Amino acid sequence: MSKRLPSTQKYLDIAEIRDDVLMMKDSSLRAVLATSSINFGLKSEDEQNAVVQSYVSFLNAIDFPLEIVIQSRRLNIDKYLGQLEQTEREQTNDLLRLQIADYRQFIVELISIGQIMSKSFFVVVPYSGEGAASLNQPKGFWARMRDVASPSSVIRLKDDRFQAKRLSLAQRVDHVNNGLSAMGLKVQQLNTQQLIEMLYTTYNPDVAEPQHMADVHSLNVET
């Protein structure tokens, strides 16, 4: 009998994904913002200076760390090619059908020459709060007895602490969102489903493409 290998989750710092927030094992929180990009080279000199100045002002206005993550992945256009093929079959105009066929062949030859990559941009906003590290310290005997005697109050206390931290994190997210929007970027915070999909595709790139995840709200989880 082969020895079962440990799960990848054992080595991750993420303990839970809850209410559109990543909860880390040290009890700190993370929000992930997906942002658009700017084609800096196509802008005029005045526009470039304005973008740089907005970025400098944004950095000077924050007093907490940020993490900028850029993901590069091979662009899968099989679905798009399938749509073109279906449109070609349904097209009654012979000339348009030939043009669609030529265009589809051009796309196939283009991606055969080299890999076409897509880039995704994320900004990770953290919040730790006071006493985050102390939450993992071992409890004394009487503290453990109180937990056994009244487990609901412990759960409620943890939920209250989480909601308080989540509120403080939301304030940081709004601050970052305003700063990035001032630079002309479109910003969207990832929800719970999107966070799960992002992590799933990050740690399982080979199986994530053919095996799509189900909606998190449709999962039946026993508690």
C-alpha cells in the first residue's frame, strides 16, 4: 500500500476563505483586487507624466504594505475557435463563409507559431490588527475549560473579531481602490468564488483548464 502524500493545503498559509476574504493561519486577513492595465507606451508625454504622478501620490498616501501579483498564462482560445466554426457552418452567404474560414485558419496558424499569453494583475491588501500573532499561542488550563463549558461564546468571539478585522480591511480596500481608480485603472475585489478559482488555477494549472470548478454556492458542505 502506497503512502499517502500530504495535501498541498498543509503547506499553504491560508486557513480559510470567508466572506470574500482570505483568512491566514496567523489570523491576519487578505483581500485581493483584480485590476486592469495601462498601455503606457501609447500615451502622450503629458498623459504618461500624469499617470506617474498619480502613482507616486498613491504610494505616498498608503501606510501599509501591498503586494502586486502578475500572472502570465497561455491563452486558451479553443472556445473562440469553436464559435467561429459554428458560425461558419450556419452562414448562408458563401462569401462570408469563406472569409470566416480564412480568418479561423489565420488564427490557428498564428497560435501555432508561438504561444499567446494572457496577463492578469492583482493587488493584495493585508490587515493583521493588534495581537494577531498571540492568537496562535497555547491556552492555559482554565481557558480551555471555559471553551469546553461555553463553545458558542468562543465561536461568537471569533466571529466578532473576524468582522471587526474585516471592516478595517474594507477601509483599506476602499483606499486602494480610490488610488488605483485615480490612475485610470478598473478595479474589482474578488469574491469568495473568484478567490477559490484563482487559487485553484494557481496551484493546479494542468487540471484547472479541463476541469472547471463548480459554483461554491452549489457545494453541499456538512458542518
